[in-house]
Amino acid sequence: MITCGIDWAEDHHDIALMDDSGFIIERRRITHDPNGFAELLAMVADHGGTADDVPIAIETDKNLLVVALAGAGFTVYPINPRAVARYRERHGQAGNKSDSRDAAVLADIVRTDRHQHRRLPANSEQQQAIKALARQHQEAIWAQNQTISRLRSVLLEFYPQALQAFPKLKHRAAMEVLSIAPTPTDAAKLTRPRISNALKRVGRRNDPALVTQIHSDLHAPGLRQPDAVEVALGHTVASLVAIIVAMLDAVAVLERELVTAFAEHPQADIIDSVPGLGGVLGARILAEIGDDPTRFSSPTGLRSFAGTAPVTIASGRSHYVKARKVRNRRLADACHWWAFAALTWSAPAREYYDHRRAVGDHHNAALRALANKLLGRLWWCLQHDQSWDDTAAWPRAATPAAA
């Protein structure tokens, strides 16, 4: 048997081929292009290997090389870099490190401990497209929130009246008014009709009380920066407002495409039937767990992957249980909000949450325990191609008496 380890980089990759006795039969560095990939295939073929019987270990699961390897039929094992660092210590204690050495370590991992690692899941192209959209949608929201925080910080320096008028800067009404009044001087010239017209442009209803409140807040007296500084900060506000408006439009486009792609997936009806899951949150759940039915052989694996399953630390006389830190953070975040939404949409879920709170769990711990339950039931629904049934999902109400 031949195993292959690949230490990847942006423009080249180090390859190590190892036989079943642990001997390195060939090392080579290839380029990150079709010619380099063809060279890798030739290396494997020269030693009598094929895509069906040569497992490959690499420290990533989202590289173009990984896509090419999976498309060629290889079984790819994405290995966590933290795990590779521990395996490296098994090969030597001096602390030396090189790309070719890491490739050999990766090849040795799939030679000796392949059963301890998960292969790259065989997800459909449709699911991979949903994953790309879901992750970029979330990244865009994070970037948008970061830019809004920058705008808030700038406004605190010279224009607190704007924050008084618009506590939530994410609203398009705030962006529209700040675009025509980026400084306190400009705000002092704003009239009620101009504010009303600005609100109409972003679709806000005709609300004279709201217009009066915004006008009053923006005209409130306050401390002022020197004129030159105020003008400079006004340019900054105008630039940030333009960036945020573009981000809001981009997030809306990504969300629309995400919901559309999710609705076309075969498992969308099952996930959409779950209390607390809609288009966006359901798409994020599907994006992270995938649609490969063999990826998680039991709900325990899925719960550990999401980080909802607790970790037990038992050594000597000490024994305690804590939250799992090593997890898929995107899936953990989606499960947190799923459990929070389920409190409204599912009475048994709310009852279970209240029970966890009654026995001493704080809010996040109770939501994590609820998400742990929900994930197990979702796993069953996906495995058996069944829609969610709240009565079957919660056969026993989690009341203190039942507990």
C-alpha cells in the first residue's frame, strides 16, 4: 500500500509517497497548476498506485488542489494542523520543521492512524454551492458590523447627536440621513421636509413624530470639534456611509441567492420543517453538516462536531464536565441561534430550556443543551428522510416531575 502526504502552499506543494513499511519512496515539489497536478498523478502511477487505493493527507479541506484530488477519485483526509504538530513530535524532539518533512509526517498519519481521522465528505455540488454562499453571507455580515462599529466610533468623536437620533446605525434611514448631513454643521441646516424626503427614499412610512424626533436630536446643542477637524471627520463619515450602503446591498444579494439555492436542495423541506429554522439559518446548518449520509454514523459525532456535546475531564480524583471548545464554530453559532429561535416556535423545546434553567444552567448552557437535543433529532430526520414531528421529537416533556 502507498500513502501520500501533501504539505500545501500558495504556489507549490511538497509531496511525499510512503510504502506500507514507512519508507519514503519518493519526495517531490510540484507547482500549483494543472502541470503540477499531472505530475502528482504520474508519481502515483509510477509506483503502481491508483486513485482508488492511495489515501492522501493534507492540512486543509478547501484548496483547489483538494477539489482536484477529490474529482480524480482520491480519498482525501483533511488533517487538523494541531494534530499534525503533535504527530511531528513523535518523529523527533528537536523541533526542526520543513515542508518536505511535514509531507512525510502526513503520509505516515494515514499509514498508521487512518482509522482515527475522517475522510473528506462526499458532499454534492449543490451543497458545496450553499456552503460557499452561507459562509460568504456570514463573512459579509461580520464585515458590515465591523464597519458600522468604526462609524459609531467616529461619530462619538464629534457627532454624538447622530447616535442619539439613530441608536441602530444598521438601518438604511440612518445611512440616508447621514449621507446628507455627515457633520453637526450640516445637521443644523436640515429641515423637517428634507428629513421626511430622506426617509421616503428608503421606504419609511410617513411618520411626522419620527421626523420631529430626528430633527430635534440632530439639532440638539453639543460640544464641537474645530472646523477643520469636523470637515475631515465628515469626509470619513461620508466614506463609511457609502461603504455600509454597498455592504447592505451586497448582503441582501447574497441572502437572496442563498435562500434560493437552499430551497432547491433535496433536504431543504426536511430542514425547513424544523421549528426555529428558516431559509438563512437552515442553509447555514446544511452548509456545515453537509449532505453526505455517511459522514456522521451517529448523532454523537454530529453533536461533537457542532460542539454541543460536553467534554468530560476525569483524572485521579478530579472529575468535571465542561463545554467543548474544539468544534466547528460556524455550526456552533448556527445551533445557538437555532435553539434560541426554537424557544418561540416549539413548546416542548421551551419546556426543556426552562427545565435546564431550573436545575442551574445559565442561559448559554441551557441553549447548548437544547441544541444538543435538537441536533440528535435532526440527524434522525435526515437519515430517515422524514420531516420534523414535534410530538415524536419530544416523546417525554422535560418537566421537573418527569426528571
